Amino acid sequence: MIFGSNALVVKPALSLSPMLVAGILDNYHYTSVKTGTATADQKAIFQATVFEFSCFAPIVVGIVQILIWRFYMLRGASKVLPAVLAT
């Protein structure tokens, strides 16, 4: 069950995410930066977009993981753990 749901969710995400990010970056002058025809403003917008993808995407994914895994406990864990996570 675990491996099946892993394959169902992770494999398509690994295949589609580079295309999605390239499409989004193309809206922020990726092609012109790559060819060297971008203006200074276009380069600044592109750099800010790449920075946001590099920094904020992992933070958002980490927060989602914390929120999801907060409801699960390890076997034999003490009862103090949920109280610590709630604060």
C-alpha cells in the first residue's frame, strides 16, 4: 500500500515538476536571460523569481509536512510528545 501510493504521487510529481517550473520561469523572462538579450529589469525579476523558488518552496513543503505528520505518532512514544508539538 505504501509503495503504491508513493509511486502514484511521487513519480508523476518528479516528472512534471521540472516542466511546471520551466513554464513558470518562462513567464519571468527565462528565455531572454538564457539567450543574453534580457534587460537589467528582466534579469532582476528573473533572479527574484528563482530566489523565491529556491527558498520559499522548500519552506512551504516543510510546513505542509509538519502539519500532516503532526497527527501521527511513533509506536511507543511517550504521551509528552503531542503536548510539546501543540505548543
